[in-house]
Amino acid sequence: MKHLLTLIFFTVAIKMASAQTAPCEVLIDSLKGKYEGECKNGKANGAGKATGINSYEGDFKKGLPEGKGKYTWSNGNYYYGGWKSGLKDGKGELHQFENGKETLITGYWKKGNYRGEHENPYLITNATTDIGRVQVSKVSEGEFSISITVESLNTTSSISSNSFQTSTTMTAHQVTRGQYVSKSTAAMTNKEVTIFRGVIFPFRCIFNFGTSILEMEFYEKGGWDVIVPINK
């Protein structure tokens, strides 16, 4: 019995020592050095802190920062926020220091790249039920314009009818944020194209097409193309 207890004691001690010395890998080169925290299958997983040339403290998954965490560079700059697969992803804030002054960038990141102060570059805040699926695409980075194309989905209406003409015409608009320099309109058979040029972003506007209403806000600078289908 005494020999059995001694054997059990040494077996447990060996396993504990092995667990304490087992390596827990961090896959980012700049963070390799020292790791303290949770581990799974030989990789940092869960809450932990890695210190190498730079340091990171927060959530890990399969050896990479994922979740929430703070990454600090050797020069003192740091980012705190969301991570995915070792890259900045989601909401966060980047603190940069130069000549004793701090610069703060807040907003959203995707795959390590800064997207802007808002998660989405635009937002549809209101649309009446007769408006179909609005298609929005960014067509230019340098041209600050917004093109609104309104078209009718009702092919049975008479082109000459008042209801058809009104539904495919921008009858009014109200800018509630930002401004623009000029506006032009081109009417076609079953649609109308209105272009706002020299737009200052962020830009928010209520567009009226007869009794149909669409309200949008654009956060990201550039040239935008919007197609508004109306079921009338």
C-alpha cells in the first residue's frame, strides 16, 4: 500500500510538472517570448498575456488574439478593442503618441484595416413600405457625389398617368446633415436620375417621391450610386 501511494504521488507530481512546463504557443512573431494564461492543445486559448517585442493582453483563440484585447507596440502606441484571427476587427480605439502628444482614432476595423467611425459606410434610417430593396454601391473614392435613380416596378401602369410620373420623380428633398454644391436631374422613360455634386459628408437627407419617402445617411466620403425601386 505504501509503495502504491508513493507511485501515485510521483505520477501526479510528474504530470503537474509537465503541465507547468508545457509550451503554450503564440503564433504572432512580435508577441513570441513569454506567455501567461489559458492554453488549449498547445496554443494560447482564452484569457492571457503575451510579451515579445510588443505585448498583448486579452482574449486568445488557437494562438491568435481573438475577442477583446489590448495590443501595445514597443514605442508605446496601443490599440484596444476587437480582434479576429490576429487582426484588429470590430469596434476599437487606437492611441498614438508623438512628441508628447496623443492622437486618438476611434471607430471600426475590418481584417486589420480602419473602416471609419461607423460600422457601415451608410445607413437607411427610414423607408415607406412601397419602396423595394434599395441598392447602394460606392463607385468612386475621389468624387464626392450621390446619384439617386428612382424607378417604378409596376409595369402595368400607364407611362402617361400622374401616379406613374410622380412615383418615379424626386418631388422634394430635405438635407438634415451636411450639404451639397449642385444638383441635376435627368428624366427617362420609366425612371429619373438625380445627382448631388460637391457633397460634404457625413450627409443625411430625406428624399420624397410623391408619397414615398426614403431617408439615408452617408458616413463615408466618395461617389455613391443609389437605386430606389418603387412598387407603384
